[in-house]
Amino acid sequence: MSRHHLLTAAAVLLSALAWSNQSAVAAQLTLSAPATFSPGMPFDVKVHLEGASNLNAFSVEMQITAPIGAYGADYSYLLPVADPATDPAYILGTNALGFLAIESPAGSGTLMFSDLLVDANAGVNSSSGHDLLARITVLPTAGFQGPLTVSILPDNLNLLNANLNSIAGFGELSDTLPSISVALVPEPASAALLLIGGLSLLGRRSWKSARRI
């Protein structure tokens, strides 16, 4: 084989390795939630696993925190819902053994949820509209003044393939775990005060500009 052919073959091999590495780091956990919430009104936080391949089992730990108030007294959550019968976006679909969610330790606002495929030798790939791990309903009380932060924790995080090894890209995924904040919608009186303050500031600037002219 000529030197030119060897260089060409090496370039093709390096390109294939680079593509393989890019594919391996594609998996990522993401959170989605509304930007704001109203006191006393529940809202959903969704946990997604994007770009994953050959997933057979998972366990994820997440926590809900707030700079003010206390879990249980000011905010709480319903157990996650990711039942294939009610949510077709669930990543393991109808072949799941059974979704399990527990609060651990009790009263901490920390939640661990897990599931696995009935077939221990099978694996699924996540895709758009088919990447949901859990849907959690958060329940703020009527007097809670927020904001709330939901975070995925590194403890007890497992995303396994049929060989009970971590899925491709798990190392990079676990280094960039997501966190999301949901702000309190200002009460009507507060919003009105902010609007009046803004208009007052705008009027003062206009008056100063008119004086300079």
C-alpha cells in the first residue's frame, strides 16, 4: 500500500474515532419547568434524558430547595408520574418493569426515582418526544414567596445498559448535571407598584431631557 493510501486510511480512521467520541458524549440530562409559578398553584418539572443509547435501567436523585421557607411546610411535591399508560413520552415505554419513587431521607425534599426494562438484555434509545424519565408536580403553599430550585444530584445517579455498565457518555453527563429555578409571579399589587415606579422613572428622565432643551 502506498504512503498516500496509508495516510488516507489513517485520516478515515481518525474521523471515525472522532465521530464515535462525539456520539459518546451526546447524552445529557435536562430539566424543563415553567419560568414562574403562582402561590398555591402546582406546576410540573420534567426530567429528560437526551441523546442516550442502549438504556436498560436508571436511578436519578433530585432535590427541591428554596432560599426561604422549608420543605413540607412551604412547598412539597407529589410522587413523580412517568407511567407509560398516561405519558407516551416515557423513555422506557410499555416495556418497563415498574417506576418507583421514594423520598430519602424523609422530609428532606430529596427524591430518588428508578426503573428498568423487563428484558434484561434489551436497551432503548432516547429520541425527541421519547426521552422523559420523570414528571414531578411541585406544590407551593398559598403563602410561599419563592423562588424554588430543582437540581439533579450526583449521588445515586445510574444510567445503565444491558451489560450493567454506564451508558456511553455517562462521565461527561455526570460532570454537567442540570439545575433550574422557577420564580414567583409578582402579586398584582406588587406588579402595579413596579409599573408605577417604572413610569415615574421614565417621566423624570423625560422631564430632565426637556429642561436641557
